Amino acid sequence: MMISQSILPASLEELQRLRCRVAFHALKFRPEIRSLGSQIVGRLRASGRPYLAYHPGLLRDTLAFHGCAELFQDIHTELIQYRRNQMIKRGTVKEQLTVDSVSIKKNGSCPLMPEEVGLLLQALGYPSTTIIYLAGSETFGGQRILIPLRAMYANLVDRTSLCSQRELSDLAGPESPLSSDLPHPPPPKSEKELIEEWKKAGPRPRPLPPPPARPFYAHEKEGWYGWIGENDTEPDPSPIEFRRQAHRLLWDALDYFVSVQADAFFPGFHNDGSGWPDYSSLIMGHRLYQTPSGITYRPDRKTVATLFENVSDHLYHPPRNWTMAARQHLNNSARIEGIKMSATMSKPASFLAHPLPECSCRTAKSPVVQPVKDKHGALLFGGEEDCPDWMVRTLALVPTKNNEPQSEDYEGELPEDDPSQDTQQESDRSDTNKSEQDEEMDPDD
């Protein structure tokens, strides 16, 4: 169906604009989510400083799908491989169970680790006092994998550190109690039963019985990983686990609201190649529609992997040229260059991940629409400004989801490139780099 396509021809531009109004205006979160999200944003900005939202993108299914198990250790590698084996049996993954995770990461198919994100933020010049909001209901690896990032940025917070348990429970609403899914100890035996067992134990003398096995403590059974210490098969989700999954949807919605309102956003994993918009891409698309002037980084993970490979021997004391290269790449990703790249990578999967230009401006081929206002004078429909030239050129180059060329509706309106404008941009960029070089000193000098 045409409605399921991400990129529509220019003749259906108003339909695309309607889809944007439905996605970004008509569909809203519950009042409780918006209220608590606004409180979190207020608490983050209470000190008068901006905050940066960061979504790690470390999901078990994502890591298993791309084969990133070797980036972890111990039990986490085993859990990822178990899930990957399930995907292979279902036909979701066509590759082998064991793959070279290092090569996959160099290709940009694995998420950035929190330690790498911290080093990139340092290269950008973010001070150690920067407030970072950790978004997402699941961070595979838990708090242990966040230790390096927390060591660099002590103000790493999430919803649990900004909200009380009462506030979070009120968000879920009243719930009926469920039986615990923790293992129950066997009932104690009476003295008579113990004597009968002794009499039936066999001839004497007997060797001493083996010592009892160490019991599994409650904290070892909590969560979705406790089963791996007892057997090789992951059990079916219990009622409590289903309730936790429902809670994760609420936490994701809450963090989505806070991330869209953030002063800056840094994704750990976006454009995952699955063909569907991921959590970070949806946030980036919403920010691009709501606050296009906001800082949204779009790092190329393949380029970042190359940068870290060149400085692997001294990550925490990189040379000045590495810092400048990383800073230039990330700053460019937050500017027009990054938006152009996002158009070619995100838009074919979903217009929600890149709602430009149809949802924000009008091209030369756009139909003329009479603006409509409400009773308060606010603009409801029409009145959009003309799209800039670079945005029109980018739209014509975006491939469709089926790798087909873009519609010819935009070919007649492609403006010619202005070489003088490009020369001026390069001159401004070089002047900026020179000024940055003068301000910072090389620690190796």
C-alpha cells in the first residue's frame, strides 16, 4: 500500500504532511507520562545547566542479531549467543552462530560502548560536570558496563535517580500482587521422617554425605539472566516477567519524552540496518521535526571505529590530531552534513526517522494550500516556508526502501550547486579549526 511507503512522490506530499501531523501532534503520551517527564526535565535543568540525553542502544536482541557477543565477557557473552542461536533456528539470522565481533564492530554494525561515548564527549569538549541522562529501559551489561562512563562523567543519571519509587509506581497504576518467581526452599522434614530415611539409607558404615549445594540467593535469580546458573534452557517468561516488560514500555516512553526535550542527544546505536526505525532513530527524527536547531549527533560508527583503532594504545591521552579529527566528525554529524547522511540512511526505513523536508517546508512542486488557523490564531495547516536548496537536492538522491531511484517529480526543481557558497563554507570551517587549534594545547608537546 502507498500509505506504508516511507518516501512518497511529490503529488502525495500533503499525505506525507498529514502523516507527520498524526505522528508528532495527534498521537500523544498519556498525561501521567507527560507530567512526570516534564518534572524530570525540570529537575535536570534545576541547576541552570543544559543536559545531554544518551541512549546506549545495548539491547540483547540487537547484539545477538548483529553478532556482537565477543564485545562482552562471562555470562553476557553466553546470553547473547543463546539468543543468537534462537534467531538462527527461527531463520531470523542467516549467518553462523560464532562470528568475528571485532570485524563486525569495525564495519559499524555494533553499538558504541559507553566508554567510547565518554571519550568522544571528552573530545567534543564536554566538561566532567556535564549532566547526562541515560535513556532506555534496557542496558545490556547493567551498571558494570557503565562504570567507565560514570568515572568520566559523575553526573550520569536516569529516571531511578531523579524519581522516587512512588512516582514510578504511580505511573504504572494499581496492580494486583503476583506470586514471586524466585525458587522456594523444600519444606522442612520432621524428626520421624529423618529417622526413617536414616534406617533406609543402607548398610553401615557409610561415607559422609556430600555437603549441600550452595543455595541461590535472591539477587542471583532476579532479572532475565538468573536461569543460566541452573540449566541450559531459558525458561518461559513468568507473569512477573511479563509485567516487567510492560513496565519497560512505560520507561521507554518516559525516556523518549525526556530525550526529545534534551539540549543535546547522543545515540549509541542508530540505523541498525534492520529495515525498521530503532529507538534512537525515532528520537532523532522527532527532534529534527520539533527542534531542528537542537544538537543531535549522528556519528558514523565505522568512522568512529577507525578513529579508536588508530589510538588504541593511549585512549585516555590521545594526541591532539586525533582529538581534532573526532571533534570535527561529530560536529559535522550535528550539522547539515549529518542531516544529509541521515536522509540517505534513515529516511528509506521510515519517514519518522527523517521527516524532512515534506513535514517542515515546501518545495517548488508542492501544491498550493490555503493556511488554516484555529480560533486563537494559531496555524493549524499550511503556511510552511520554502525548503532550502541543499534539502531539495538531498531528497532527490534518497533511495527508496526497495533500492529504487527516487521519483522524477523533483528532478525539474534541482538547483545548481553554487561553487562560491561551498568555497565560503570551507573557508569558514578552516577559520574555525584554526581558532580551535589556538585555544587548545597538545599534551604531548
